[in-house]
Amino acid sequence: IHSQFMNTFRKNILVIEDEPDIAELIEFNLENNKYRTSIAYNGETGLERARKNNPDLILLDLMLPGIHGLDVCRILKADNQLKNTSVIILSALGQEDNIVKGLEAGADDYITKPFSLKVLLARIEAVLRRDKETENNQSKTLLIHDILIMPKEREVKVGENKIDLTFTEFQILHLLASHPGWVFTRYQIIEKIRGDNYPVTDRSIDFQIVGLRKKMGSRGDFIQTIRSVGYRFKSYD
């Protein structure tokens, strides 16, 4: 009974890593920190396990035999069942270009090897916490920098003035303002905001941001461009 009780509440993490020593070290530390863990040593098996087990989070190496890790990430994010599963890339490829590509493929975070296990555990907790906060923030009224966002009414006031936003502009503003200081790639914004059969591209995100800033007047500056990556909403400090 005790183990069944534990399994109900433990988060499930899939490790896709082709080096057994690294995979087993990660597994050992995750199990010690009350996570349930499974391992796949290549991309194909990783995708099969992900579809079968529906994990809460995936740790993904890039230099895998067979399907490259970036392609694994793109396939996961294009799968309706798995597109909301968090992905943290673990890779020896530490250049800025690699990190940007990883984030644009839909990863929630990118950690370069070699890494500290303490840092890895902290980043896992942060991503899982972010997911929970995103769920909790869906319908809450939000006030930040004198901008009032009312999701239930789909209304926005800047100071005393109500501004009319399109469906997509509202979704983008609500997403960014709900997570001040967090950087979202264009791909992540598309994944979070698009409705069923609603076509959104990375270029159209830039176009929507321009329109949104214009409607917000001077407060449009709170939406900050992070060069080569995406956008964030200015934090409270």
C-alpha cells in the first residue's frame, strides 16, 4: 500500500541519454529525490517510452544514435499527447547557437555538460513548478505595472483605459505577464497560445507583439525582446 501511495504522487521523469554511466548516475540521484525514473538509450526508444508512459518531464541528450535529440524534441512537441510535457536538454554542445536551437525546438530549459547534480535537480524543480503555476494562473485576474488583465472577461486595462486586443494579442500578453522575467521562445509562445486549428507562425508572433506594444502605448516597453531567443515581460524589480 505504501509504495502504491508513493507512486501516485511521485513525478515521472524519462531520461533519454546514450551514455549508460551518465544515465544511471542521473537515475540514482532522481530516485533518491523521490522521482520515478525510466531510461532510454536512443531517440526511437525514448519516443516509444514517452508515448507509453506519458512522463511529467523528459531529460534529453542531443548527440544520440539514430534520431538527433533536436528532432526528438520537435517530434515530442508536435505530438498532441506529449506537446505539454516539459523537456530539459542536457548536452555537451554549449555554444549560444546550440542553446538557441534547443529552446526554439521547444525545450523548457538547456543545461550544458558537465553539470552539477544539485543544479540539475534545482532546474527540474523549477520547470515542474513553472508548469503548475501556469495551470493555476489560467483564470486569475492579474495586475502588474498598472496593467489589469482579466482572463474570464478577456479584458485588459492600461491605467484607466480599456484596450481592445485580438484573441492572439490577449493570449500573448496574458502568458508573458503571468510569468514576469521568464524568457519565452517564439516556439514556446506558439505552443502555449494557439487554439485548435488556429495557425500561428514565429513571424506572426513578432507581428502580434508589434501590434500589442502599439496598443499598450508607453507600457508596451514592458514587453522586452531577447535577441535571437524570444520575449519576456519585465519583472517587478
